[in-house]
Amino acid sequence: MSEQQNNARDSLQDKRHTLAHLLAAAVAKLYPDAKPTIGPAIDNGFYYDFAFSEPITEADLKKIEKQMRKILPAWNEMVSEKVTPDQAREIYKENKYKLELIDEIQQSKNDITLYTAGKDESRDVEGYTDLCKGGHSENPSKDIPTKSFTLSSLAGAYWRGDEKNDQLTRIYGLSFHTKEELDEYKKHLEEAKKRDHRKIGKELDLFTFSDLVGSGLPLWTPKGTLLRELIVDKIQNLQAAYGYERVVIPHITKKDLYEKSGHWEKFGDELFKVKGQSDQEFVLKPMNCPHHAQIYASKPRSYRDLPQRYMEVTMQYRDEQAGELLGLSRVRSISIDDGHVFAQEKDIEHEILNIIDVIKKFYGSLGLFEKGKYWVSISVRDPQKPADYLGDTQMWKRAESMLIDICKEQDMKHKIMPGEAAFYGPKIDFMFKDALDREWQLATIQLDFVQPERFNLEYTDIDGEKKRPVMIHRAIAGSLERFLSVIIEHFAGAFPLWLSPVQMTIIPVTSDFDEYGTEVRRKLQREGFRVEISNESETLGKRIKLAQAAKTPYMLIVGEKESKTGSVAVRSREDGDQGEIILDDFIEQTKSIIMDIK
Ligand SMILES: [Zn+2]
Ligand SMILES: [Zn+2]
């Protein structure tokens, strides 16, 4: 980041922080017995937590915001004053929260400072003072445009984030350099809300949660299951061409496996533990790599057997904290399209190119593998700390420069990230931009020099010597739950034709044409399309609205004319009314659309 960018960012943080003070000042004016606690700057603005004597509502935010704007013109500086702990305690003797903060600052031996804004002795105006360590706009009335901020919402928050403490009221505000930037951000928020995968998931009936089953454990409906399977089939079909073989492993395992792999310590509290009948301890698997390593280890391997390529789509389990769970983005049961290649070092490059090929084709079919929509992050060692990494140094060096060369040769925009590699090997992650310009890390390819060592994996080389294979971990979609949360929001539920659970809805204008409609459906199904028929239980207009709301790519309306000519009246989700098309021609057209993306 350039210094200029840094300064711009600092000054925005300073403005946001200053606005938190202004919010506290407005609340003090309107609610004299409310107690201010803590109010920091955050990513899109600021917040402040208060203990109100009477609860306030969202409707009160307008009033507070108005008060902020009224105060702001008098804030032409923020004056600091160092005070002793006892002076500070005297000032805040009525506020137990600030008293607790003062104790902490005193214990940490830092200075206690108060900042005052809006004081005007000539007019006997006191201004507003808050306990703070600094970082404000120099002249808030000049630096902060009155329309560049707004109060956005209310929430409950516990003092210090601990549910054993008092519940406070948090007021959130949004703030940017200009009103235009604020408006742009608000539009973005609106759009994100409309696209929220939890909302669309419900509307399109893709998945559900049950209190009895538990939070973070999604249940997949028939349509959602179809969506998952379409993705899985696509990945498996693309990979079959590169010699991947499917394997299956159980979902519980002895803890010994993870002790040996080194994951026991790493996962700690995130592991779901299972008690067997004997005293043996089992866990629900949090990952699949060590199991696949055991399949490799099940018999002697020669250089002729390599590479071994295993893949499976399977669930793994991590006991995330309830507060961290969010729709499909963060779950406890994670379905992952997991794959591992065990290869000789000389074959690594070839294997990585094959995986990149699958990634290109898969994300290409979603319109995401286009210049400007993705980039590749290459994680390498921190050159200052060579001792932090296990495995042969020369092998590390070769692997790192190979990954960089591959990205160059493939003309993929990339960034080298020193210090980001895991201790066991370098990796590349594919970062994709969605329709709202948000960035997501989805596919990944990781080299691993350590697991083969831990599990003593070997092959007999051409010279008769026993050697270690390299393990390559790879995921194309990664967690299917997270992947789906991203693409549901990216497409706002309007999936490409190949991925739509229902591709076409046939709508007979009246029940007289149900028979023809059924005939059309049968023909389309025989051609491999996923088709629904919407019979006359509702008006024609209502049925068309329903198909639109379901984001079905095609509506095929059939009546007198169509049944006589063997055609359908086509309405495309993207291109609107296409008029009457002979059914066979329509089949050819849509097939070629699907073929194009294969
Ligand atoms: Zn401050
Ligand atoms: Zn793995």
C-alpha cells in the first residue's frame, strides 16, 4: 500500500473515530442520564455502546443523527488534556464502565487523556469531553461533510462482549469521505441484502435449518441437493479425464490418526469427540487428508503406480462457536470436494497444470474465470524465518519458483505472499470476484512435504531405492456450503442453464392443453432437461409470475397454436419473449448453449 493510500485510510479512520465522539455528544444532549461506554471506528463507519435508562428504538436514530449535525459546526478542534487517575475517577464517578476503563489504563501505566470538542468559553458552552487515547480529525467541522455519515442501526451488545455482563445498546453509524461514497455504499448494502443467500435459499427452497438438528447443520431439500449434485458431477466429470479415482472413507476415526498427522493439537476445541463402547476415543473427522494417506499406505507402491490420485466429496465436521455460524457461509458440517495426489517430485508440475485446467473449466462454466474477475495468491516462505518450515530446503525452493513460473506461463494475474505458506509446503489459492465486487478464496492447490514423512509413505523408484512421494492437496469448489453461499449471491439465484435445478417450466394456457404440455415435457426430459409443468390451478398470469420468481431460465407457454404446429412459445429469463419456436429447434438451441460451456 502506498503512503498516500495509507494516509487516506488513516484520515477516514480518524473521521470515523471522531464521529463516535459526536454520537456520544448527541446522546448526552438528548438523554442526559445515558452512560457512554466505548465507541470505536470500524470498517464502514463507527459505533458507540451506551447504557440507556429507558430503551430507545430505531425511530430515535433520526433524532440523534439530527442532533449530531447540529453540534458538528461548533467542533473546530479536539483538545486533549492529561489527567491523573483520581481526576478521571472524579469526572466519571457516576459511570462504572468508564471507571473500569480508568482502572485498566492506570494498571497498564499509560497516560489518561480526555478529549474535548465544541467548547466555547466566550459563549459559556462546555462542549463534550470523552476519555480517549487520540486519533481524531484535526478540524471536524471542516473535515467531515455533514451528509457523509448516517446512523444505520441499533443492536444489543454486552459490556466487553461478555454475556455475563450488562447488556448495552449499540448504535451503528456509516461514514465515508463524501456523501457520494456513502450513497454508493448504501446501494451496495441494499443489493447485498437482496442477494443474501439465506433469503434466496428460502425463496428457491434450497436448504433449511432445524432447531432440533442444531445450528450450523444445514438440511438440503430436493432442489438444493440437485444443485449440489450438479456441481459435484461437473467437477467429477472434468477430473475423470485426468485419472482421478473416487474413494470413500468413514466419518469417525480413532484419535490416534490425528495424533500421528499432527492435527490433534491444531484443531483442539474444534473437534467433535465420540465415545465408543470401549474406552477408545473417536472423533468426527475434521479433514480427509490423513485417511487418503492411509489408502496410499495400504500396499507397496512402485514408481510405475505413481501418481495416485484420489478424490471424494464428503462431509467433515468442525465445532465452530455458535456465534460464528452464519447461514451456509459458516457451518459445522462441511461438504468438501477433496482430492489428493501422491506423486514423484518430477511429476508435480504436470499434476498442478491438470488441476489448474479443471479449475479453469469449472469456473469458466460459471463465467468467473475471466481476466479481472480472478487472481492467484502464491503463498511462499517468510525468507526471514527459514526454520519455521519443515521439509527439504532445495525442494521448497524448486516448488516455489515452479508455482510462480506456472502462473506466469498461464498468464494468470498473481501475487506472491511471503510468509503465507503453511509449515508443510507452498500453495496457490484462487481468488474470485463476485457480482458485488467482493473477493472470495475458493479453489486451492497445496503442496505437502510433511504428511508423507509423518505417515512414512514410500514408493520404490526405478533404481530400487525407497523414496517419499509429495502429497498435493487440492479443492476445486472447496466447501460446497460456502461455495454455494457465494454463487447463490453472485447469481442472485438466477443460475446458469446447466446449473439450474429446474431449467424449464411448461405453462399450458388452459387445462385443454395439459396433454400437449405433458407430451412436450416427456420429450424434453428424454433429451436430459430438468422440466416442470405448471397446470391450471392458478391463473395464467399468476403461474407466469411464479416461474419468474423461481428464476427458471425458460418458460414454455403452450396453447392452441403451439399444439397444432408442434412448437412452444418461449420466454427466456435473460432475453424475454422469443416467440413461437418449433420444439425440435428449441431443443437444439438450448443443447448448444449447454455444450458451449462444457
Ligand atoms: Zn477519541
Ligand atoms: Zn488435504
